[in-house]
Amino acid sequence: MTRVAAIDCGTNSIRLLVADVDAEAGTLTDLDRRMEVVRLGQGVDRTGRIAPEAMARTLDATRRYADVCRDLGVEAVRFVATSASRDAENRDEFVAGVREALGVEPEVIGGVEEAALSFRGATGVLGATHDGPFLVVDLGGGSTEVVLGEREPEAAYSMDVGCVRITERHLLADPPTAEQVAAAEADVRAALDVAAQHVPLGRTATLVGLAGSVTTITAHALRLPAYDRDAIDGAVLAVDDVVAACDDLLARDHDARSSLGFMHPGRVDVIGAGALVWRAVVERVRSEVAASGGALTEVVTSEHDILDGIAWSVAERTAATRA
């Protein structure tokens, strides 16, 4: 048994998982799982740099996570930074700040590794209940990863579209105008065209959505009065219900979105873009599966994602070091 900490620092949020991992039994037991919206990617798409206030918010959260790790007696920590950190000119300053706050070297990973970690985290608990091949889609703030495989990733691609990036590029009105929505949809369709050249979307047997935009859309489709991780994790929704939930969130204004009991305050202003991206992905995959002679009628949501994949990876590293 190894007690590990996994930290996923994305464009919109920073998340922590402290878990006990038993590699021989193949089990991962949560001790602490938390999230803060820090918006590290604020303006990165426009300026190419992490804003000073965004960096300060993120490093403050990192210091709080370091305290949790010490209190729980964590043996090993892995800090993974994704889209915003990959794109920023001043990422070295951010890396130095994390190193000072946490005492470990943060890893700014590429989209393909991000996709592989997400696949590992999601499919580790889905393989016994759903058929492969799995198409795992991790819809983040700055990028969206798509990865296809059975037990291991076979094809993966990272698209530079996400809820923060699409909001800042296109969805500037509240609610967005028809012209803004059309421009955003064209942007996402173009990204999916490229992704489809790398990942055979038509082979999908089970479509799995991960991360905050997808889980929030799922809460809306389930009409939950408050965010309920247990109800969301493993939820199976009809494709048409997913599309309808996305349409509704995209059409709402800020006040209407913030009134929803399950909506995290830090997600109110970007969930419309997240819904637009998820709708485009679901509809494209359904179309590709149909063109291949199959039928995609359902979508699975998982609360197990890149955090779980990071935790497994750090446990394996620790075991290899002991050996």
C-alpha cells in the first residue's frame, strides 16, 4: 500500500487527490479529493503569458495542497500541469513557484500523455461494466483530449479547444449571440476534423466524458438539485438528453446558470462553451459510429479521470524505486 498525492493543474482548476494505492490488488482508495477554480489560463490564449494574479491564485492553492499532503502523511507526490502551462511563455516562473511551494518538480506534460493518464484513470473502473473500445474525452479549460483504446490507449489527440479558450475567443456576450455561437462551432468542428485524422472515432463502442464541464452537464441532464458526485459518476445518458442539456446551458445567461444548485461558481461563465464543445464531440462521434455501421445511443460520465491516472503513475514509480 502506497499513500500518494496527485495534483492536476489545468487551465480552469487545480485539483488534488490523496489516495492509498494497492498495486497488487489493483485498488485505489480516496482519502481526500478537492478542487479549486483558479483560472490559471486567464488570457493565455490572447497574451501567451500566465497573468500575475492567475499565477498567485494557483500558487496559493498549491501551498494549501502541500499542507494537506503533510497532514495526511503522503509518501510521494506528482504535480502535473497541462494546457495553460504548455502554452505560456513564462511557464518557467510558474514551475519555480510550484517547486518552492510543494517541494517537487512539476511536470508540464504534452497532450498525448495527458490523454493517456485520463484514459488510465477512467477505464480502470469502467472496463468491467462497459464494452470497448472506449473513446475517453477529457474536456478541459484550454484543451480537449480524445483517446481510443481497449485496455491501453491505441490512438490519441489533443485539441486546442476548451471551455475557457472558447469563451475567451468567441462567447463574449451574455448569453452569446448566434454569430458568436456559429464562430465557436466552426472552430470546434475544425479541431474535430483534425482529431478524426488521428483517432478512428467510428470504432467507439463506449463514449466516456470526463472533467468539470462534462460532469456539470451531466448534473443538469439528471436534474440534480445539488452536485452529487456519486450520482454523476458512472451515469449513462441518452445522446439526445446530453445534447438537450448542452443546448439549454448554452442558451442561458449568467444569472440563469448561477441559479442552478449544482453549478460551481467558478464554472458559471465558461459552462456555455463547455456545453458547446461537448455537444459537438458527442454529435460527431455519433455520426462517425453511424458511418461505420454502428449506433451510439448513450454516453457515460466518469468522475475518475486524469487525477486517478496520475495517482496510479506515482504509485508505480514509487514501487519501481523500492524494487
